[in-house]
Amino acid sequence: MNNFIFENSTKVFFGRGCVKEFLAGILSEYGNNVMLAYGGSSIKNNGVYDEIKQILTEEGKNIFEFSGIMSNPTYKKVIEGTEFAKENGIDIILAVGGGSVMDCCKAISLGAAYEGDIWNDYWEKNGIIYFEPIPLGVIVTVTGTGSECNGGAVITNEEKKIKTGRDYPKCNPKFTLMDPEYTFSVTKMQTASGGFDILSHIMETYFSKTDDDNVSDDISEALMKSVIKNLPAALENPQDYTARSNLMWASTMAENRIIKLGKSCDFQAHQIEHQLGAYTDCNHGCGLAVIQPVYYRHIYRDGLGKFVRFATSVWNISADGKSAEKVALEGIEALENFIKEIGLPTTLRELGVTDKNMLSEIAESCNIAPGSYGNMTHKLILKILNKCF
Ligand code: NZQ
Ligand code: ZN
């Protein structure tokens, strides 16, 4: 295992009814001006908005609503939120939604306590946060990113055509409330996309050094098996509480830093997806579903032992009488079949990319992940993107 330091400062409240039970008490520790931030109309359609608003009103909070946070949140929206928070003397930001709302609000919590340009100082490069961001609490309504328990925030700078994430422990939410019932209304497409994002985060971590016997890889296998079981169940019956709660917690476990301990972590597929998103605004989990199996077909030989372990331990593929290469490829094929089974796209064209010419620009703009098994180059990324087309 590599050396590590571990800390996760987010307090988690999980389960049916947790918002009703705990939100008022938690908020009593903060000032009265609450910025209630969310995306589009989903929380108004499923009753979550009314439930939260009633709690805030009963507690005598001054509610400042900030809505319209889009999927793949833009830096422009972050600036709008930053100004809004400053103008209204916000004491706490309450982000209600998925990764996009949570990420945008993390950046706002930082920007509202800072005088400079946060893109230049904290997203374009890694910065040191020497001040306290405005406190942030989150209420999760769609699972996948795991943003609720880390300091990561992925922001798209439309002008620069860069979508990039940074993980600052100071941006960890102070608390997260996770009621699996809040996710009952998530569409099949978003359920599949978020579910695949969970699997993707685990695979990006699992397929990286070190490969010595380590507890992180063992936990990762258990988590992958749980997603493979519970995602089809949630798609079959969106109100399956057991499936929704397992997906919700697996999503957090994949990104709360625990399975990353002692691992170098890859995240090359994410780097490619982020730039694909910067150019096309595609759905995050759908982009990953297209890229990740193709990426693995290009690098599996460099991590052959681990791909064999993935096939046998996660997909129960028999290795009897087969070469290691054959077993590894059968594991990748099982992943591809799973992606088809849950109804996600498998080509860039299905994602709506029509112009093949943009691929070289996308490839050129991708970060190269140092933790990849493969020897990654921009040329290889272009080859992968062309294969995805
Ligand atoms: O905007 P509304 O109307 O709320 O609809 C949303 C949105 O259209 C809908 N939704 C949310 N809760 C719902 C619901 N629909 C019905 N019922 C509910 N209860 O779901 C749609 C997608 O939401 P979004 O937040 O965009 O999805 P997701 O959670 O997948 O977040 C994606 C963003 O997170 C970033 C991605 O790159 C992307 O920008 N990521 C953040 C990470 C992090 N901070 O650690 C890591 C990830 O790898 C990822 O990069
Ligand atoms: Zn992701």
C-alpha cells in the first residue's frame, strides 16, 4: 500500500425521513440567511422543494433561492451565485440536487469568501485555500457522483472550453442529508447514467497501482458487485428502496476517499469525458459508458493481472483452460454487455456527436492521467476517441 493521510469532515445523515428529522436541528447551528440552491424543476415536481421550504420557514430562516443550476455547471453560473451570495450576506448554502448543484455550490462557497478570480486561482491550477469558504450543506436527490462527501467540484469554463475538477478538503460539505426516497423520481436514463458513474469511479481507482494485496481493492470489488446487482433492480422498479439506498451509499463510498487510500488512482476515462463534455455538453455517465470499455481495450495488457481479477472476481468468469488475455477480454466484454443491458449509449454518435473533426481538438486538450496502467499520450486518446465514434 502507498502511504496516506485520511480525513473526511462531512457528517452524513442517511435514510428514509432524514431531512424531516434532522435538517432543522442542523441549521440551528448556522446563521439565518440560507441560500437554497437547486437545478431545474425536478424538486418541485417530486415534493422535495415543498418539504425543505416548509422546514426552513418553520425555523424562521430567511430564504434566498438560487435556481437554474444546469447539468455540467458553468463558471458563469458560479460567478452569478458568488455575487448572489455576497449581495445577500448568506450564512449557509443549502445545495439540493445532484453532482451539478453540489459542485456549483462548492465553487460558490469558495468564491463568495474570496476577492480574486477563483477560476484562475483554484481551477486552472491547484491553489491553497487559506480562508474559510461559506459553510455548505447538501441534500442529495440523484446518486452517482459522490460529490456529497468530498471536496471535488467539476466546473465547465465555456469560454476556455475546459471542464475540470479540483478536490479541496475545505470544500467538503459540512453535512449531507441522503434520503433514498428522494431518488425514486429520477428517470431511467439518469439512474443508469449515475449508476454507471459509480461503477466508473470504482474502476478508475481499482485499475491503478499498487496491485499488492490491499483492502481498498477488496472493498472496491464488493462495491462493484453491489452496483451490478442494484442498478438493474432500480431500473426495473424505481421505488425499490433497497436498491436505491444501496446505490446511494455505494455512490458515496466510491468517492469519499476510502477506496482510494493506498492507491495511485487513474481517472483517465474521466479526463477524456470531461473534455468531451466541455465540447459537447454530453451527460457525464453516458460519456463514460462510451469511453471506458474502449479505453480498457487499449490498456488492459499493461495491467493484465488486474483485468483477470476483475473478470473472475467481479463478473464470475471462469478462467479454466483460458489464457490470461482471453479472461481479461471476457471481463471487458461483460462490462460492455452490462452497459447495453442498462440502456446506455455505446458510441459517440449515439451521444449526439456528429462532427468527427472535433475529436483531435478534444484529444489534444485532455489531461494525461499519471496513474494509468497504459502509457498515455494525446495520440492514443485520439485513437480511443475515434474508436468510440
Ligand atoms: O435540474 P433538475 O430539474 O433538478 O434535474 C436533474 C438533472 O436534469 C435531475 N434530477 C436530480 N434529482 C432528481 C432529478 N430528476 C428527477 N428526480 C430527482 N430526484 O437529474 C439530472 C442530472 O443532474 P446532475 O446533477 O447534472 O447529475 P449528476 O449527479 O450526474 O452530476 C453531474 C455533474 O457532476 C460532475 C459531472 O462531471 C457533471 O458535471 N462530477 C462531479 C464529481 C465530484 N464532484 O466528485 C465527480 C464526477 O466524476 C463528476 O465529474
Ligand atoms: Zn464521474
